[in-house]
Amino acid sequence: MLRIPECGRYVSQEPANIATHLLGHPLATFRRQTCAFLLDLLLLSLVFGTIFTSLTLMNINEGDPTLIPRIRARMSGAAPADSSAFGKLALDILTLVEERVPLALDCDLSELVAARDLEGLSRESLDNNLMVSLTSGATRVDTEQILLGSDFLLGRYGSFLGWGAFFVAWFTLWSRLLQGRTPGKAVFGLEAVKLDGKPLSWWDAFSRSAGNGASAGTLLLGYFEAIWHPNRQAVHDRISNTVVVRRKQA
């Protein structure tokens, strides 16, 4: 039978305890916290973008290894400019879309793609004016453009690679391994510490990272709370019972 530990039966002062060695320690200014966070976001975006691009190229090459070289040739002007060459390229893109995201095409267009009917596609206005673009939403196709979303670009990799999950994993990993520091905090001489003085656990690092959603979800007011809070705590700091301080010089 599951037993509730004694420490969880009654209200205690544990969450409000502040380690004596932290009292009087210099807090990180809001400006430094912001600069460190923006630097972390920049590094995160570079890493995420690299992984996203690599997986996209890998995923598309698995479907049609010639597709990306032909798109590059078309964009650079090295490929023939005649409509038949472009029509075949558009048809191959639509074929891959049909395989990966079948609901993106309507029934008529799906039948034309399955029959590889270039003349039929031309009648549907899928000619040299067709634009291929990226979108943050789902893949969709109309007579003027093909909007490719992550469901097409990433394929099976899209089920585990998302900006939100990557954000939380990134900050959780750095905060736990460097005990309250991230690359941005390290550059600006900051660290997040537990108010009770205990080492930052995996759960603490995760709750602080995931708590950024609460800070952002309040129209960013959760971040700006660090301006007027006595201990410069944002919402995600209060969720994880942490505070950002200036790191002591060795």
C-alpha cells in the first residue's frame, strides 16, 4: 500500500526557507538576465535550425534523391526554363506530398498526381507561376502555391522534434549539468540557485525550463515580474523556487 511520507502530511516552512549563505548575495539585474536569455535563444535557434535542416534534407532525400538538386538548379537558373521541366518538378513535389501528407491534396488533384497527368495539372493552373513555400502550419496545396509544413519536411522525425520540446530539453540539460548555468548565464556571470541552498535536481531544472511557458503565457508579464520582485524572480523562478544571482568570482 502506498504510504504518504510524514514530510508531506502537514504544512511546513520548507518552501519558504532561504539558505543563510544566500542572504545578501548580489542578485542578477533584469538587464543581465535578459541578455543571457537572448544569447541562449540565439544559440538554441542555431542548433535547432541545423538539426531541423539536416533532418529535412535527409527525409526528402529518402523520398526522391534528385528533388533537392533539381530545386537548387531551378533557383540558380542552371536548369532549363521551359514549362515542361518545371511541370515535371512540380509533379514530383506533389507526388512526394501525396505520399507523405495525402490529406493536403483534394480528390481531383490527387487523381492527377497519381496518373502523372502533366496536362491536367496545367489545366489546374499549376504552371510556371506556382510557388513553393514553407509554412509553420500543416502542408497544404492550392492552384497558386504549395505550402510545405513540418509534417512533410520532417516526416517521421516530426513526432519528436518540436520547438517547445527542444526548448525545454535544451534549458533542462544545461541547467542540470552546469548547476544553474546555461551558456548565456555563463557568459554574463550568472547562475540560478535554489533558495533553500540545495543542489539543482533534474526536476528543478525541468520545472524551471518548462515554467518559461507560464512566464511567456502571461503576455510576457511573467518575465517582466523580475523587474519589481524583491528577489528579481520571474514566474518560472517562483515555480521552481530558484533565484538568479551573480556568480562569485573564483
